[in-house]
Amino acid sequence: MIIIQYILITIATFVCMEAVTWLTHKYVMHGFLWYLHADHHQPKYPHTFEKNDAFFVIFAIPSILLLYFGLLPNLNFMFFIGLGIFFYGVCYFLIHDVLIHQRFKWFKNTKNKYLIGLRKAHKVHHKHLGKEEGECFGMLFVPKKYHKIFKK
């Protein structure tokens, strides 16, 4: 029974991370930490990394701490919260940096309609170069109004 609870904690954390991502993206990245996120909305320059990449470290810290303290002194629920955050981070990296922004050319020719829809919805977000008037701040669960964009 405890294994099922841990699996549910991991899944619930993963799902909740989309809300955390949306809120953080809208109110922190497009708010008081815009100076770290701004270069991500500008035309690309010849650098491998952006200041925006600092957010990967910021989000990794709670996951690492929860994984660590979830192992001490015995395996506990904190480990599985950290695991859910970690799994979300992996998905975020694959969707955002690999699929959408093509920082790695792994999924360049996908035919999956859901993934193509995520890419198109993110392009709608990036049509705004400034921090105001942004839309579609989530990553994995796209609002219904963007489903029309998917049909092609």
C-alpha cells in the first residue's frame, strides 16, 4: 500500500508542477526576475547558454534537497516529491529546449499532433518580445483556446 501512495505522491507532484511553472513563468520570470528571462525572448545570439538557464538550477535545488532529505534517515515522502519535480524537469527540458527551441536536434521531425501543438502554443507565447502581454505560460497542459491552433 505504501508503494501506491509514493507513486501517487510522485504523480501528483508532477501534475502540480505545471501550475508552479505557470505561476512562476507569469509572475516571476515575466515579473521581478525578467532580467534573467529577457534574453530568452530576444532573437538568438551566438551563445550556447542564456541567463534564462539559471531557472533550471533554481528549480533543481528543491528537487535535489527533497531527494536528499527523503532518503535520510529512511526513505520517506519527501523523496517522492523530489522525484516528481525531477521528472517534470526532465519533461520540461525535453519539451522546451529540445522540441520547441531545438537546442538539440533530437525531435526535429516529429509528427505527433500533441507535440506540434505544444510547439505552436509556445510560439504564440514568444511572439511578445517584452514581459507584458504574454500568454500561454504553461508547458505541458495547453489551454483550450490553443487547441484550434493544433488542427492542421
